[in-house]
Amino acid sequence: MGAHRRGGRASLRAVAGFACNQGFVFSLFYMGANRAFGEGILSFERADLFGTLLFMIASFGLLRVASSKARGALLARPLLWCYAVLLVVGSIVPALAGDSAPASLALESALVGLPAGLMLAAWGRALGGQPLARALPAVFVGSAVGATACFAMATVPVEGAAFLLKLLPLGSAWALQALVCAGAQPDRGRRDAGGGVAEAGAGARDDEVPADGRIAAAEAVQVASAAYAAGAASTPRAVRGAEAPESPLSLRALLATPAERAQTARLSFKMAAGTVLFGLAAGFMETYGSDPGMASTPTFPATLLLLVLFCIAALQLLATGGLDLETGRAAAPDAAAADDGAPAEPEGPLDDVYRLAALVMMAGFLFVPVLGDFGVPGEAIVLAGYLGLSAVLVSLFLVMARITGQDAAQSFARGFTALFAGEMAGVALGNVIDVVAGTEQTPSVVVACAGLAALYAFLFLFTERDFRALSVIARDADRFDDACSLIAAEHGLSKREAEILPFALKGRTGERIAAEFYISKSTVDTHLRRIYAKCGIHGRQELIDLGERTERRLSGR
């Protein structure tokens, strides 16, 4: 019961803090002025957005090349407050230096972009430290709350009310501090019973170690990560290797066949390509949202209302698409489908939400040229679909972190690099078209190109079926992980026994387990005999049967 209450408090902190982060980002990107670099026809519109995204990508690049220890230092608790203060200061630079000053643009972009990227990565790690059944709803609830706060500040008839949104990073930092203090991250560290997924090797590439080392490290993915400090998880020496560089850990390598692992890698590439195109489509539209000096997104209040409605619909779809928000477990398979002898179509908790976000975005593209003269804010619908899609992608990045076993901060860095790079390219190309076309209105060719880019990404690059496949893999991995934790807790396994349990359940030989932990085979055999005795069984096959029964228990809750 106490653990349940702690989990509930962590979920509330995650929602409140992520809402602060989202509210600040929404206000920063879309509630300011359209600030251009240069003058006349050669002015570069939305230079503020372009510069901020550029520095955010730079911060993501820093995290990707940094070692685990350096990455942990960058995302350590003391620096979170520094990032929050920099965000507050950077967001008020335009009021102090003047909106049209080029130096102001550069200074604001650096002061805001770098810490904003690091804070977003920290939120990836914080959300990755919770079960998917809590983290995914937190993403959509937090986005809805942040959008509601922005809508309230935008519509309150009090001068300077929107200034309160600039203080939201302080709330974001407070929540991140509380989550770290509560030991909520990473997700692998929450399972002290030994069923957790080790986080060492976050961000390492498969081609950085020999193939045999990749397989061995991947099989060690179930090793418990009991300690987490300054963003680094402790893992067995066998996982880290003798020279301290971390090996990539992969849930997919433990749970899937080599062909399925190759398919997951292919899906990762398709996801990145699709994400770039979605960002490109949004960047196209953002360039034509307004003229320099005007509000960057005049129809943003309508966007916020649509985003809130989308998040509510997303939560309903999560609850009916394989994710039980009450119990925190994946929903049980449809028994009726299994009885007729035909395998049921696997369902993931996110594929319906992905479809809905793409539908909203495409509806906006249709409304821009068709119903623009009738007052239907097509641009607002497109932006609402894009922001909803961004929330879906946040959830997907968490799923990918679970599948690959990497640090969720690294997963966020990779995913948002693709999304923001596409958005920057869209802003740049939109400016080029604006110069060539010489029009102040959104040309139909821009809307058509943006819509086609989004449609192609959804239909041919990262499809709904791909989305479903990845979310199902993560759901099944969670179920196996939870089964290991439950067996270890119910039968009082020691830490080392709980570390060995996942390998035994997967049929790994005693020699292979011994090699993973740099211990003798006789020591492994001793641990296995103790596991059998504590579980009341007499051999490996009975242990595997126990694991399968436990997984069925969890799926039926």
C-alpha cells in the first residue's frame, strides 16, 4: 500500500512538472511575436523559433556524444535549477533587449535552447523511470494541463498575465528534483527485486562492440539496477566490461529472434524518417502563421482548446487500447478471439492515438484552402494535430527506450533531434518559398506540400502498423519484467538470485550466466538450487512454467 501511495505521488509530480514544461514550451514557441532576422523581402521569419530549435538540437547532440558519467552530471539535480533560471532569464530577454535586435535573438536562442533541451532530456529520464502505464497517461495529462494554463493566461484580461508562464520552468525543476529524490528513475531502478532493466549502455551503438559482446550484454538486460545517482544506474561489471565503456542493452535482443531484432532496427530508422517529415510539415505552416512583428500564432487559443480535446480522447483510447489505467497493467488478450483458433490481432496502447493525431493534422491541411474564407482556422487545427502528434512521439520515445534498454534521456535526444531538424528545415524552406513567391498569405502549394509530407510519413514511412508492433513489444517486455519482479518478491529471492532469475527463465545455460557475472558455474548452480528451493520447484522447466503462469496472472489483472 505504501509503495502504491509513493507511486501515486510520483505520478502526480510527473503530471504537474511535465505540465509546467509543456506550458512553458507552448508559450515560448507560439505565444510570442513573429521575430524576423533581417528586413524587407529577405527577412527570415520565425528566426526566434529556428534559433531556439537549433540550440536545443545542440544540447541533444552534447548528450548523445557524452559518456554516461558526463551525461549523468549534465542531468544531475543541482543543475536542474540552473537550467530553470536560465530559461526564465532567456524568456524575458526580448522585453529587455528589444524584439528586433539581432543580438537579442542570438542571446535568447542560446539562453533558452540549451537548457530547454537538457530539461526535456531530464524529463525523458524522469518519465522513463515510471511504468509505461503511468508514464504514457502522464504525457497526455501534462500536455492538456499545460495547454489549459496557456489558454487561461492568453484569455485573462489582465496585462502581463502571460508573464506567469515564464516562471513555469521553476515548477518543472521542482518536480524533477522530487522525482529523483523519490527514486522514481530510471524505470530499471524501480524494481529492486531484480526484475529491472539495467540502464548501462544508454546511447551506445551496436557497432561499437563485437557481435558476441552485443548478444551477451543484451541478455543481461534484466539485471537489477538498484542504485541510481546523478543520472547513472549501477550495473554488473559483466555488463559494463573491463574498460568501463558501457555495452548496449537491448530488451528486444532478450525477448525476440534475430529476425525480429533486425525488424526493430528497421522500424527505428522508419520512425526517425517519419518524424523528420512530420516536423517538416509543421515548419512549413509555422512560417506562414503571421507576418513579422505580429503575434507568432494568432489562432493559438483555438489550437489549445483542440489540443486539450485531443489529449482527453487520447486518454480514452489508451484505456481501451490495451493499457489499463486503473491497475497499471496491460489489458488481457481477448479470450473470444483466442477461442476460435485464429490468433487475435495484437493491439498496442498507442496505435489508435497515433492515427487520431495524424487525422487531426490532415484535417487541418484540408481546412486551410477549403474553408479558410469561412473562418475555420485550418492552421490552428494543423498545429493542434502537430502538438498532439508530438505528445504521441514522446510516448513512442519512452517505448523505444524500454525496447532498446537505453537511457530514456538518450531516446528523447535522438527522437527530438529528428523532429526539430525537420521543423527547422520546414521553417527554412518556407522562408525560401516566401521570398520566391513574394506573397504574404499561405500559398496553396505550401499547404499541399506540407500535407503530402505528413501523409507520406503516416502511410509509407512510420505507419500505424509499425507503431502497433513497437508498442506491443514494449508491453510484452513490461509483462516479463514485472513477472520477474513478482516472483522475486513473493519467494524472497536475494539480490543475486533475482539478477539470475531472468536468464534462467529464458533458458540460458549455467555457463552463459556465469560468464555474464564473472562467477563460476558452480556458484550459478548454487544460486539456481536456492531459487528452486525458495520457489518450491525441482528444476529449470518448472521454473519456466512458473514464469509463464506469473505472466498470465499479470495479464489477467
